[in-house]
Amino acid sequence: MDNEPSQEVIDFCAQLLRLNKAMDELFEKGNIQLFGEINAAVKELHAIQSTSHDPVFEAIAEECKVIYVNSDMIVRLLRTTENGVIDKGIEKGLNKFLHNIDDAVVNIAGALGLV
């Protein structure tokens, strides 16, 4: 980014950091309660991006879509569990969706010059 970022971009980056931090802790500790934090951060990212007219968001739109779609898939997958029990099949799916989100977060951070 060549110019000073807009407040929307700054807020988006804060939520991106929040998402990354929650995912990092989820991968490290396996605390499934963090799915709520991940979902909240993704909702905030979407709210910021979808209402902004900042051209920066056009450049990262596809990566944002990856985050949103995979987050939705996580929610759907978790709803299929019986009593919140995560078996091997669900765990495999969750890991795939989480890694897709993680890749998109890294790509967005790179596009925004954060890494």
C-alpha cells in the first residue's frame, strides 16, 4: 500500500489479526471454543469489506471470499456433530477448511504489505 490506509483498512487488519490469533491458538491447543471467536472475527471482516468503497478491498476480494466460504463450511460441519463430538472425519474437514482460511489470511496480509 502506497498511501496511508483508510480507517476501514485499519479495522479490517485488526480483525485479520484477531482471526489469525484465534486460529493460531486453535491449532496449538485444540480449544474448540475458539470457533466462536473465529466466527465473530470473520463476521466483522465481512461487515467491513462488504460496506467499504476502498479499492484495497477489490484487490483482496477473492481471498476474502475464501475466508467466508470456508468459515461457513466450518459452521455447517460443526452443526452435523452429535453432541459436539468431533470424530476423525469431521476433524479432517475442519483442518482442511482452517488451512484454507489460514492460507487466505497470509495472502491478504501479503497483499496489504503486512508481511
